[in-house]
Amino acid sequence: MLKLLGYLFILVLILSFILSGISCKKVVDITVTPTPTATVTITITPTPTLPLLPTPTITPLPTLSPSPTPSSTPTPGPTTTPSPTQTTIILAGGGGGGGGGGAPPPTAIVTPTPTPTPTPQVELTLSPNPAFVRVGNLINFAITEKGTFSYLSPDDYTWEEDSSNQTIMFESPGIVRGLAVGNATVTISKNDIQGHIEYASADIEVLPAKNIPESDKKEIVAVYFPWFSERMPWAPSKPQNCEDWSIFTPTIKPYDPQSKEVLEQHIRMAKDAGIDAFVVSWFPERTWGDYDLIMKPAMENLVTLSQQMDFRIYILYDPAMSLCKWNDQGFIPIQTESEVQQAQIDAETDFKYLMEQLSAIEDYPAFYLYMGTVVGLSQEDWQPVLANVRAQYPAARFYMDTRNMEYLTTCDGIFDWVASFDEAQMNQYPTEASGVKCYGDDKRFYATVSPGFDSTLFWGSGPLLVPREDGAYYQHTLGKALDSHADGIFIATWNEWGESTIIEPSKEYGYQYIDITADAAIEFKSQEVATPQNCPIYITKDTILDKDLMSSPDTQFAIVIGASDITLDLGGHVISGYAPTSGIGGIGVFAQGVEGLTIRNGTIEGFNTGIFVDETGNVTIENLTIRNQNIIDINHFITGVTISGSQNIVIKDMLFEFASAWHKDAVQVYNSDVAISNIEVHGGSGVAFNFNQACDPVHTPSNGSVLNSKFLGISGIGIWISCTSSLRIAGNEFTGAPGQGEGIQGDAPFLGAVTGLTVEGNYIHDAAIGIEFRGITESTISNNIVSGNSIWGIAIRQSLGCLNSIPGWECFYSIDNQIIDNQTSGNGLDLYHYEECVGNIWERNTYETKEGSEIP
């Protein structure tokens, strides 16, 4: 027993030494259990007085414990088999009562904290998986190694192909070319730090080649951003990794489109898709602090690869970034004469600098002027810049981001970046494609296509979100482009990861968008380009018609105003046209982007829209009759005059005649300032103060006035208001068609959309409703005579969003209005006030019937 106690004393000293190397806060409890084999069990537990300390893992001394390496073999005790979680310690000496009677030596069994199995140091996956490749084309596989993409498939992986029919071959590690139709498997392997081999594989379906024809008349271009890089601080406010600011992940990591290796892969992929050129987003050194690190090497590599790979390089020139100053709200438009002159100098310098590089590789170097019409430079400002560049470089071509064909007198063609997010604008592609040819066979139209839009991670939530629909949206926009027979397809974009408009192969979609583009390219490059058809008459100086004008059924515009400061006098003659049931054709007179225009003295009939004025200022429309009485279908929209995004517009002394049906409007006003007086409307509806896409009553309201006019036999609404901050409606008369029609209706989509509305001195009778406010605030109804209307005389109500579920229209109430000195009688209900419309003042109104406790 003394010898046993001596052994125990030595063991305690050893364990104390072990514990002192781990934590001085341990308590050793020893329980001695006599057994026939003299086994001693030692249990080590943490002290209960220190619960916040982590439980340490006890590592036995090397001389007393088996080695954890596979080459060591533990030596168990002669009669005891320990559990896998125990360590057996062989104690020196014999057992029993001190006599050395052959008993085995005692053992101590220590139970340590279990040690987890070491995790592999390499976790490999291949992307895309599954994948496809076309015969003759290549596919790039990305490798995910412990959650991080590798860069261009490093050589330290072992790549194997398993294809009995030799359907694929390796161009280089990670890049596989399709050889023959069939199926194959790509396998990679790599040794981890413990010598274990990790494997990953991906199946590839090799599909037949797509034979994309060559075309010298038609081309497909894609916008390319060389400054989206994970290697350079292109945007210090953004995370460095693509996946942190894009909902998609590139198959090439880290993403470095300045490097020759990445650019070469991008060009190869683009050629597989039938893309002829990258339109490279470029900024000058004066506005780009890291020009030498990012833009310069990218351009040098692109120019080199363009020659080596027979691929075109064009320029996306951004005047806002290159010529304007910026603040927290965005770019500051060019305003003063000195600013215009400096911008002209800078733009010309930029173009000539780029021409020095591009003229060596391109027969016809091209510049796409993104947002070139909205930075404060007019067509007259751009004209000398482009002329000076052409004088030195005659082959230079310039395409303006606009739908205004007036720019075709200065530029070589047009495109519209955002059109692919607007169905109505895409419907114009066929007429725009043929319309540019009216300016010359050498003029070009590029139809914009896009796979979708989602900038949630990059810019945060915004007003534009266009779902991809698994490629369906991209195919839809490509279909619109194909239908147009445009000169070119403008893909927005190849690699704008922040706004997720990419068609470049990604981890999520693989090569799907390359294949979709290739399908479209086959059809597109087999087409003929659009031809000029039914070209409109372009008015570029003061003009008086000397005869009636009849346009053909396929004409989009009968007359186009092609210059500023002119007068079109119809001379008492008639312009007749057609109202197609699809597209947006059938416009009598079209003016866009001009300044100073008068249209007067004649008749315009039969069109979907008599006069369309867009982004134009200082316009007078007078002494005209506009009519279309043949269209009665309520789903066929007819408008006399449409005013969009324009200021200082006067419409006076006009006659409008329509069928007695809904959606036949005399005047539609969108985000414009319009003064209307002395007009007479028969049938249909009167004037609508509306908005495009979004109502902004502070910055882009539909303001103005409607004075001393008559709206007779109205089947719709005499005056409808949905977005205004200042509008006066006074001295007008309204009557309805039998049992139909409403005099004045204010309809706000959100609280505050319609304010500052004054309705005074109007006579509204024999309609369904006289005056109705739905969600209107801080407005006045005064001194009106409202009688004989079948439902309400004057009604203050909740918004349309409370009555119907309409996307974008909220539910709220008309508040803080004044209804004063009105005379109502003989209406179904003279005065009506919805109970939750608070803060409205009712004073000195005469009535026979009412509903609403606030009405005195």
C-alpha cells in the first residue's frame, strides 16, 4: 500500500506539472477505486467557482501518451482496452500488496476533451456546374477553394478530362474547348497540407456549334467597364469584392479587367456570343485619380488584343463624368458660356487623344455619347466639337444617346441607353430604325437590349428593378431589336456588376446569356437593315403649307420639326393621317428637343396623336382643329396634343372633336408647364395633368392653368389632375354625355402629389359628378356653380388607392382644403364629405342635400 501511495504521489506531481502549463485555475480530484487489476481512474474537472473560463483541452505528456501521428502505434496495457476517448498511462512497478506476485502494473485512465477530426484544408467546387460548351468554343471553369474563387485556374491544380469520344480538350488549365457533340467530365485535384488529395468534377455537355454569319452592315456591341476591379480602389466607398456589391459573381476571380489575361478571356467569350465590339467606358486623366493604374493599362491591353484577336474597340464617352463638376446630388449641368467653351475644349481634346490610339486599329473608330443631351450642351454646342475632330480624323463616328432624330444632322447615329427598360420605347424601334434612314443611308440606329437591372447591393434600393426572369427578359428585349431591323444591337451591358446588367458568364448563370446572344446574332446578322419608308417632312425653317397633306398608314410622323425658332403655319389646310392600333405611330406633328416653336392655323385629323411635343420649350399651339371621331374603342388611346417634359407651353383658341368614349383626350400634360385657354372640347375627355413613370410635384410637376374653356358632352373627365403643385382652373364650363362624365377630378397617387390646386368660377352641370377631390391637400374650391349632376355636386373623399388596389397608389385622405362660396343644387347629393378627411374648411356654400358632419 505504501508503494502504491508513492506511485500516486509521483502521478500527482506529474499531473500538477501538466496542469500548470495549461491553467493555474484547475483543481485535480482523485478518486481511488480498488480493482483486481489495480487500475486508478483520474477525472479532471474545472473548478465550479470559475464558470466564465473556457474548458481547456488537456494534452498528455509526449512520453506518457500515444503519438497522434499515423506512424506511431499506441501500446495498450496488458489487460485493459481503453475507450477511444481515453488515454492510458502505464504506471511503473508492480501491483498488489507489495510482494511482486506477477500482477500487472496499475494503469491510470485520463479522459481528455475530445479533439475534432481535422477539417480538410482544400474544398474544391467547379463553376459553372453543370455546364455546356459549343463545338469550337471555349468555356472557363472557376474554382472555389474554401469559399474563395481562384484566379484563372492556377497551374497547381491537376486537370483531367474523362471523355472517351474526345469531345473536349484543354486549351490551358481551366479552359476547355468543345471538339465534338457529346458529354464529358472535367476533374481537378489538389493536395492539401496534410497530403490528402481533394477532388472536384463537373459535367460538360458539348452542343453543336452556332454558325454566326459575318455581316459588314450590322454589328453587335456591348458596353464594357474596365474599371470594375477587385485589385484597384476604383470606388473606396464600395467593398472590394464583387460579390459584396453585386447580386452575381463572376467566374473569374479576383476580377481584374485591366489585366491582359482577363481581357483576353472576355474578348474570347464575346466573340463566341457573336459580339463584334466592346464599347469601353472611358474617363480622362483629369477626372480620374487612378488613371495610370486602371484606365491606361486597360486601354493599352485592349488595343493590343484588338489587333491580335480581330475584335473592335469603341469608346463610351460620358460627358457628365468627363466634362461636368459634381456635388453630393450628382453632376452639375454646364450652364455659363465660359463653362460651355471649356467643355468644348475638353471634349475635343479627349476625342483627339483617343483617336490617336483607335485609328491604328479601327477603320471607323466610334464614340457613343452617353447622356450627351442632358449635361447642358445643345446640338449647336456639340456640332463644332465633332466637326473639328472629323477635320483631323475623317473616319471618326459619333452616336448620341437620344431619341431626338434632330441630332442626326450632327451625329452619325443614335441609341437610347434606357429604352430597354421601357416597353413603349422599345415599341418605337422599328420606326426609329427606318426613321434614321430618312436622314441618309449611312445613318445608324442601335437598338438597346438588357438582361435586367438590380442595383440593390450597389446603390441601395431604387426606383428601377427589372427582374431577369431566368433569361426571358433579355430574350424579350432582343426580340424587340430583331423586329426593328436596326443597324446595330447595343447590349447594356457586358460587365456592369454593380447594377447587375451583366451578360458576362457568372457563377449563377454560367454561359446562358452567351448562348442567348449567339442565337440572336445568327438571326440579326442574316437580316437586311431597315430602309427609309414613308419618311416625314422635316421642317427646318418657317413654313406655310400650300396644300393639304395626306400621310400613309405606315408613317410614324407626318411632319417633324427639325430646328429651333420656327413657325409651322398650316395655311388653313388639313393634315390627315391614320391611327394604328399597335406601336406608337400615327403622329401628325412631332417636335423634340427644340426651343421656340409655333404651330397654327389649320386642321389635323385621323391620327393617334395630333401634336406631340417632347423636351421642348417656348411653344405656342393656336387656332387649330384636331379631331378623330372614328375611333370608339375605349382601349384605343387618342390624344389631340401631348406635352411631355416641356416648359412654357401655350395652347389657345383650339377645337377638339372626338367620339363619345373614354381615353380620347384633348390634351395630355406630363411633367410640364402648360397654359391652356379658350379651347373647346366635344366628346371624349378634356385635359389631364399627369406624370411620366413617377410623380415629383417639387421638381417636375405638371403645372399651369386651364381658363375660359368649354368641355361639352364629356364621357370621361373634363380636367383630371394627378401631379401638380400649382394649377388654376377657372371660368370653364363642363357638361357630360347622357349619364356620363365628370367635370373636375383631383386624383393623387400619394399624399402631397396634388397641392396648390385652385378651382374657381366654373360652371359644371348635367354630368355624373361635378367636382371630386380624392387625396388632395391644401387646395381651394370656390365660387363654382354645380347643378344637375346625377351623383355628387362637390365631393371630398379618400384617395383612389383606398378604393382600388393599384401598384404605386397609396391610401390616404383629402385634408386641409377650403370649400367656400359654392352654389350647388339638384345634384344626387350636393355636398359630400368623407368622415376621415380632416382639416377641411366648409364655408358659405349653398346646398339642398349633404352628407358629412364637417359641412355646416
